[in-house]
Amino acid sequence: MYNEVKFIKGMQQPSTYFYQVQQSETLRGFKRKISLLVALSILIFAISAFFGVGTFPISKELTTLNPTEFELNKLFFLLGRMVQGLLYAMVILFLPSLLFWTISEADYPKLVLLQGVTLIILLVEKLLFTIFATKYSLDWYSSPLSLGVITQFLTTKKWIIYFFGCISLFKIWVIVVQFKGLKRLTEISTRNLLIIVLSVNIVFWCVYALLLYIDFSKLL
């Protein structure tokens, strides 16, 4: 028995879709659609770079460059964001899948498929933030769909703002999809599964906030 890889159905009906996936021996179109998903991540990060999202930290340096150096730095920035898009897709697709695989009896490709669904949700959020950033000049943690806005009224501590900025409606959607998908793909109890899913996501938010908090330019 085979099942067609359908990311959209996985987003809309995770319980039903991943029940069907669990019963399948073959995932039709798996490699092709995962590859397309990675390419989509690279494209969305490139679009973000094209519109100048994230250039603020280096904008002061760009104003001191001659036209040739300026265009070259823009190219390097674009290429860097494309590499970031590739790494982002790889981390989201394969790292949580590996963590879930080590604590369950689920097939690894099916877990990657689950993470493919979550990656689409996160890429939609990324694309929406690009619109917010270009139209309203908002920082990512100031998205009206996240807790970062409220947190900025309560504290000035950057790490805390970054952490709560990670918690958005899209991240909640990801948690719901992961929970419902893993419920079908594994035999882990509901309580333990909820703890696992929340823990994995909270750790990722902590690490992401920490990486943004650290000013690596001062460490060089």
C-alpha cells in the first residue's frame, strides 16, 4: 500500500492524513517533494533578502562602500540568506525527526514527512513576516501574530523578547500538527507525547533566541 505525499492535507487534517501515512508502506513522491520543499525554503529566504529584510545590522557599513563594493556585499548577503534557507530547511526537516525517531518506533521517513508539513507552516510565517517587515518596518519579534509585542511592554531584556517573539500563532499550529501527527505515527501516551512535543519546541526557541542574543561580531 502506498500513500501520496500531500503536505497541504497534512496541514488541514493531520490526524486523518497521518493515520493513512502510518498504514502505508511506501510514500509516493517523497524525495521529489522534500527536495521541492528545500528549494522553496531557499527561495523564500532569497525573497526576504531581496527586499532587504535583516540588513539593518550591516546598513551602517554599506553606506561607507563604493557602488561596486555595495553591489558585491548585496550579492554576498543574498547568497548568505540562500544558504541560511537551505540550513533552515535541513534543521527543521531532519533534526526534530531524529529526536522523535530515537524515542519511538515510527519510521524515520514518515517523521520527516511530518516535519515537512511543519516546515511549510513556518515558511508561510516567514513569508508573512517579510510582508510585515517591508510594509511596516517591523522586526520579526514585533510581529502582531507573536507574543513578542506584549513582551516588549513588560521587559527590555532582549533574550526574553526574542524567546517570546518565537511563540506565535504559527508555532502553535506547528505544535498541534506535530502532536496529532505523532499521535498517529507512534504509540507514545498522550501525556508523554505532549511533554515531548512542547519540550522539543521550547528548546528550539531557546536556542534560536540565544543565537540572536549573542552579538558574534563582538566575539571576533
